Amino acid sequence: MPVVSGSSARGLAEDLARQLDWQHVQMESRRFPDGEGYVRVPEDAISSVRDQDVVVVSNTFPDSGIVETLLILEAISDVRAGRLASLKGGMDSQDDVGAGLFLAIPYFGYSRQDKRFQKGEAISAQALGRIFAGHCDGIVVLDLHAPVALEGLEVPVKFVSAMPEVAEYLSENVKPDFILSPDKGAIERASSVARAIGCRFSYLEKVRIDAHTILHQPKDLDVEGSIVAIIDDMISTGGTICKASEALHSQGATEVHAACTHGLFTDGAISRLDKFVDGVHATNSLPNPRSSISGGKALARGVRELLDI
Ligand code: R5P
């Protein structure tokens, strides 16, 4: 079956195709001079996207990724529905092959606006979820910040996590003896890594003042002489990790690492992190300079579950 990618997730789509032993299809994609996107199903892939179920791998980040994801789904839907006539001629219309178009989203942009924090706000994660659900027959999402945001969509949604791969990577390369969740929201993910490795675990309570300022409630962590890995779903400015690392060092941790699924690394985050931690490890859900862990294995688990294969 084809695993299709546009410009945002080629490496991960190839990784997923390898895991599933399927064929990788790269969409033709480019940008017009004004920045608008263009996609096309390559001529030689028309029959494969019609003959079998299709999984599109596309990041909905940054905003241009949202538009490209929709254009890819629309182009493939047209091909599958047999709408093949064009101004430049070519094939006539063909039969509609029906359902079988799935979307695998490695990094779901806007996932942190999962609630209406103040009246008048859009619940962005939910709004985007509804739009994508209207263009495909099922969705797989990797380490979504808060799955509740995509509850009740009109197509099935499978949530998968790369934490088993994060645990395996840390066991082999970092050998931590303590795992820390930097806030309550990451407890489930971080504690699953601690269980998989078989090491101690604790968490901090975080208060976010603004996008660049956070505070942690002071807590005794018992990390004297320990190698600690801080686990989060995503690292953006790095502020959360740097603050947690300060607390760990001040309590005697000998080495501090940070690991996450989504390495956004905005605003000079990498150079900031390099001053506070001994290593930063992320998956390839987004292209990033610290991508050392495969997200393809987790996506493959989700695709198998969604397609029941
Ligand atoms: C929020 O709760 C997330 O799980 C992350 O902790 C957060 O997005 C990290 O952001 P930053 O790196 O900017 O502190």
C-alpha cells in the first residue's frame, strides 16, 4: 500500500513505509513565488493510490503544513473518486474507488490550544481536528499533547506514543537512573519511560506565566549522584527543561538529559538547552537538529491498529 508524503514529513514517511513494508510515494510539491503551495499526485502513482488504501503522512505545522495537508488529501480524494479530467487532457473520469484514505500526523500543530482558556477563544486543536476528519477516513496522531481535543470526531482516531522508542534509546545511550516529568501533563508519558527502563521517577509542578516564563514548585527529588532524563511531549523554547534542569543540578544530579517526541526548538532553544543539559534527544516527528529516535515505529503501530491489519 502507498505511504504518501508532501514536503513536511518525507523522512518519517519513508521510515513508516519501511516499518510496514509498503511503498513510499512522494507528492510533487512546490511553492509559488507568493508562497502559496502546490501539490500533485505523480502520474506514475495514480493507479497505486486508486488500487489500495493510502496513508498520507503530513505535519500540520507550521501553518503552511495545514494547507499542504489539506491539498494532499484533496488531490488524492479526487484521484480516488475518479476525477481525473484536466485542462491539459489526460485520462477521462473513472469509477470512485470509495473509502480508504488515512492521515498520519507526526506533529499536530495547535495541539496546546486544547481548551478555551478564556472566553472568546477558538479551541484550535478541535477546530483543526474537525477539518482533517472531513477529508479522510481515519487519523493516527503521534504523541498528541491532549487527546481529549480530538474526541468525538466523525472518523476513528488512533493515538500512539513514541515513548517505548524513547525508553529504548535512553536505556542504550544515556542509562538514566531517574526520570523526571517537568509538569503534571507529562506524568503519564514520563512514568511509562521510567517503568520501561526500570528506574526511579518523580514530577514537578509547573506554573506557566507566559510563553517564555515558567516557574516550578520547589520539591525534594532525591537525585544526588544520579543521571536524570527529563521527558516531555515537546520542547519549544526549552524554558521548561532549563528550569527543571536547574532544580536537578541544585539537588546534586550529575548528568541531566532531555528527551521528547516533538523537537520544535524555537527561538534559539538549542543553544539555551546546551547550557543547561548534557544531551537533548528527540524523534524525527519534525525535522530538527537533535533527531535521534524513530517516530516511524509508533506511527506503524497506529496505522496497523487503525486499519486492523
Ligand atoms: C506543555 O505543557 C508542553 O507539554 C511542554 O512542556 C511545553 O510546550 C514546552 O515548552 P517550552 O519548551 O517552551 O517550555
